[in-house]
Amino acid sequence: MATGTPQGFSEPPMTHLAAIVEFSEDAIISKTLEGKILTWNRGAESVYGYTVAEAVGRPMTLLLPEDRPDEEAEILERIGKGQRVEHFETVRRRKNGELIDVSLTISPIRDRGGFIVGASHVARDITERRRLDQQLRHLAAIVESSADAIISKTLEGRILTWNAGAEEVYGYTAAEAIGRPMTLLLPADRPDEEAEILERIRRGQPVEHFETVRRRKNGELIDVSLTISPVRDATGRIMSASHVARDITERKRLDEQLRHTQKLESIGVLAGGVAHDFNNLLTGILGNASLALEILPEGDPARELLQNVLDSSDRAAHLTRQLLAYAGQGQFVIEPVDVSRMVHEISGLIQTSIPKNVHLKLELREDVPSIQADPSQVQQLIMNLVVNGAEAIPADENGIVLVTSGLHEVDEGYLRDNLPGYDLAPGLYATLHVHDTGCGMDETTLGRIYDPFFTTKFMGRGLGLAAVQGIVRGHRGALKVSSRPGKGTTFEVLLPVAGHTAAASGTGPAPRPNPRDRLVLVIDDEEIIRRTAKSMLERHGYTVVLAENGQEGVDLFRALGERVSAVLLDMTMPVMGGQEAMGRLKALDPTVKVVLSSGHTEAEAVRQFKGAGLSGFIQKPYSSSALAEKLKQILEAS
Ligand SMILES: Nc1ncnc2c1ncn2[C@@H]1O[C@H](COP(=O)(O)OP(=O)(O)OP(=O)(O)O)[C@@H](O)[C@H]1O
Ligand SMILES: [Mg+2]
């Protein structure tokens, strides 16, 4: 059948058919029932690579790849039975050895009498189509497995395809979404956004990384980053649009949290710094006022004024303590603390600071093991929570503040589900719950309660909970709150249990010492502190020697030797700081009694000091009697 030149339309019809066969892109071959090739068109030349001359007269098995030697025989057997083989996809080998994918249709050829005399073999090279199919399957798999929503839509915004990511991000199944308009996902406050996007797409402009809000099926609003692009056909005409959406709600939340944390950290640094300086000033005010009060005779009208100064200074000292606790700089002395006992002990004090309409109830377990903590801070924490509870109860109603203590074995699962964001170790925790029947809080308030200076109270400072949080963090604990408006509030504190229980702290009656002639070395860089301490100590019968920094202190101590009964040591000083001075003093005399005096330090530093054999600690600002009491304690102990 291999004709050569094109035929004119004046030729008989059969010749037209021959031309169609000859120029077909498919291979069209005829063969005998034994499989010998009879005719071979141009399509066969290009599909299989053999020329007419090379192919005609040879067996069709010529084209079989090694791994399917019997396929031609089987085909011929079916043809012999009068059956066709249609669109059979298989593999053939070209002349150059290359394997190609083909789709075969093989039919019997009959003579005028209807006898089968041979077979026609039509083959289409589907290698390229297969490759594209496979590529498309891979692409589809990528789209389907993507966590991003990948959607295609018409230029009018009707949804065409919807991947699994889209189901995840938007909550609709493919069946629910396909065919519906994309405006389905618009939140109520931005009704025109989709129309604007489509307008741009029709102009051929993509929308990239556009951060906006969409509504999920369940009504929830999510932050998304959208990239929407025009999809073009082979001629470049825009035929549809792709919409890729990533849920960035969590990322936005974390960003926000990070910004918030950074803000709070800088407030903490600022607050800590101010509180430290302020504390030193207060030491001067409190000290001098208390001295003046001791000097003035009973009945002097100035006494009342001085008492006012003392009361105000006390309140100011309370504020600086809250600030220092918040800044994580207030932790001084770590010792075993029995939380139940502590709540019990301070309940009297608490009772006096809450109004009569509030009933304070305690449910304390006696078997809660001790925690390693700074007792004054735990006290501050309890006070702050209980006072808040009491303040939440309206003045014209009766209400209850209930404090319970307990024990909680915390495991990984509990930490993950209940205390995300806390980096805690699993283990045993002492718990304190402070419940109140007060006004409760809405979501907005709850979101801000730990911010320093956030308050909803007329006279509030907004420092109570900030301090509580600082204290809990400093003790490697956790803090949880649950509250609803009108339903009261519960704060839960978890503090890690120490390896041992608290030692009894009762010291029993002690002989009254006579402090006269006892020499105290005061080392502090602040002049007002030195002067105040000197006046205070002298009033209580001590002799005082002053040093401006660690170096001077150590030199004086070397000179005075064992005449020094005790050293009152500041922590941060120029030339030589407290820590180094401590080491030198101990080196000169291992039995030296050193009382650390500071308003600003870190637990770590104290631990170092502790190892160095500190005898005591007094927090600035201190009153005359507190200082005398502290010195008496440590001198008696020897
Ligand atoms: N138990 C509670 N019930 C209801 N609201 C509370 C409770 N505890 C705290 N709050 C809310 O949290 C805010 C912050 O409390 P926080 O203790 O930090 O400051 P404050 O009590 O306002 O002032 P202060 O510094 O005097 O303690 C309160 O103003 C109040 O709105
Ligand atoms: Mg408070």
C-alpha cells in the first residue's frame, strides 16, 4: 500500500482512502495470519523506526520487547477466532532499541467470502501521553497531600477543585464546596474582597501572600495568607484562577505572644531597676523615721507625723516588693516551706486585711511535702491571691474565699494538655487553690490580668498578679486561672516539691544577749544607707565601722580582726562587689558572721552566697528593729 505522491480528488474513492492511511500519524500495518508484514505506512515508519523496505516481508515479532515474547502469537490466535483486540496498551521496541508505549487495535481482514485472510494493526504511540499522565498524577498527588488549601475556580469565582488541604483549612468537604461560589468563605466584614481579587485576576495580575481573614464552615474566623494566580491555556488566554491558602492563625498568635513577652520583659527590667534604687531611698526614709520615733518622747505631737511617714514607707516598700517579685529579682532565701502551714500561719494577718462580708475558709492538707522556696515570697503570693478574691466580692454581698492545699502528680500528658507554654518537669507538685465567689472575669480581662499595671480597680496598682506570676516563674512552678463573669474565680498554683520535708523552725527560748561593745562592719556604697544603718545600730548599742566598698571593707576587717562581731554586706558595689568581698572575708576568718543586705539580687547569686556561708539576709528597706532583730538572731546562734 505504500504509495508515494499525494492523490488528487479526481481519483477514484479507494485511492482517497489509501492516501488517508498513508498519511495517518498512527502506524497502520497489514499482516498475514502468520504475522508476516504485508503493508507499512508512513506512520509505521515514524512510530517503529523501520522503513517500508526494512519491514515488509518480516514477522511482526520483530517489534516485541524481550519480556513479552508470546504477545504476538496470542493476538494472532484471537484474530484467527474472528475477535478484535481494541485499545490494548502495551510496549513495543523501535528499530533503535527504544521501548515505547503503544495503544494497539488489531482487526481481522476478510475476503469477499468472509474468510479471515489477515489482520490490520493500528498502533498509536502513547509514550508522551503516558508521561504526561504520570506527571499529572504526581502533580495531583502533591496538590492532594499539601497542607495548604489549593483550590481552582472559574473567573466568576465558582469552585472547580478542592484538595484535602482546603477541607482541613476551611472545614468544607470537596463535595460541599465544589460548584459553590468562593464568597462562601468571606467573613461578614469584608464582603467585596473576592470580587476585587477576581477583577485583578481577569486583568492577569496575581495576588501574592495577601494576609486576610476567612470564615470556616463552623463560623470560626482564621488568619490566612492567600496567593491567587490566573491559570492560562496553551494560547495564553486566562481560563481560570488558582487559590492557595495557608492558615497562619497559629503563627500570628505566636508572633503576638512573642511581642507581648518581649514587652513584658522590658517592663520587668525597667521595674526591677527603678525598684532597686527606690528601695535604697526607702531604707533611708524608713530607717531615719524609725530612729526619730524612738528618740521622741511619748506624747510629742511630731510622733504621729512620723508614724504617718512610716506607714507610707511601709506601703511603698510593699510596692517595690511586688515590682521586684515581678521582675524575678526578689528571690533571696531558699528554704523548705510547708505551704499548708504557711497559709495557716498567715491566715490571721489575711483576716485583718479583708472585709467582714468575706468569709475566709481554709481546707489544708497536712501531708503536703515541703517545697524549696523563699518563704516571704510564698507569703506574698498567697496574700495577693486571697486579697484579689476578697476584692472581687461586692461590698453589699456575703462571699467566700476558699484556700485549699494539695498534692498533684504531674505527668507529661497533663503538662501538655493543661500547662502549655510552661517548661516544667513532670513530678510531684504542691498545689494551692484560691477560689472566690466574686464577680469573675470576662475573656478580655482574663487576657490581661498578668500584665503589670493592668487593673480594673479604682485604687488598684495592677501589680498583684504580675508579682504572683514572677514568683511562680522564679520557683519553677505554674499558674492557672479559670473564671467566668458572675461565676467566681479559681487560681491554681503548682510548685515543685523538694526532696525532703521542712525542718521544724521553732528555736525555743533564748538567753537575752547584751549587744553592747559589739562591733559591726557595714559595707555599702550608698551613703544614705551607711549613715542610716550606723544610727540604727548605735541606738541598739552596737559600735559601727563603715566601708564604702568591698575592698575597703576587707582592709578594715583585716585591721580589726576578731573584734568584728558581724558584717552587714551590700551586694552590688563598685571596686569590689559583695560576692568577692565575702570570699575574702571568709578567707581571713572562716567564722565571720556576714549578713547580706540587698533589695535586688538573683536566686542564683544567693545560692552562691549560701555556699560561701552566709549567716543571714535582710531585705532593703529595713526598719531599725528589723535590723537589730536580725543581728541578735545571728549573734545568738553562735
Ligand atoms: N479573683 C479575682 N476575681 C475577679 N477579678 C480578678 C481577680 N483577681 C484579679 N482580678 C482582675 O485582675 C486585675 C489585676 O489584678 P492584680 O492583683 O494584678 O491587680 P489589682 O488587684 O487590680 O491591684 P493590686 O496591685 O493592688 O493588686 C484586677 O484589677 C481584676 O480586674
Ligand atoms: Mg490585687
